[in-house]
Amino acid sequence: MVNCSSNISLDFKNLNMWAGMVTTEELTKALEQNNKLIKLNKKFLVNATGELKENLLVEKTRLDEQKNQLFYLYQELINKDQNRIIDFQNSMQVFFISK
């Protein structure tokens, strides 16, 4: 008895009886059909792998762009902070010079 749920199992007690009822022609057809399914699965896996690689590349590109934008914003913040420090230092110099 063959169970085609998530786990495939054979009932070995009835295997000999089952094998005796199946002709060589039926087994050959079943093997050919199985080989066709294997080829289809391979094609599917190749296509799925290609799509996955493409999706990962797109996602990596998007993340790289975000990283670059964040770095640019970080640099802008640093520049603004440096300008504020310079402005503060200048204002302090003016304050002390005027006193």
C-alpha cells in the first residue's frame, strides 16, 4: 500500500503481492511518468532559483541605495553640526572681543 501524503511509505507485507499484480508495461509507464515529473521539477527548481537570485539582486540593490542615502544624510548631519560648532565658536569670540 502506498501512502501519498507528506511522507511516502510502503506496506512491505503486501509489497510482494502488489508487485505480482503489476505488469512490466505498467511499471515502465510509471517510471516514464516519474522521469517526466522529475524533469519538470528540475525545470521548476531552475526557474525558481533564477527568480530567487533575481529577487535577491533587486533587494540587494534597494538596500545598497538605502545605505547610500543614509550615509549621505549622516554626512549632512555631521556637516551641519560642524557648522553649528563653528558658528558657536565665532559667536563666543565676538562676545569675548566685545567685552
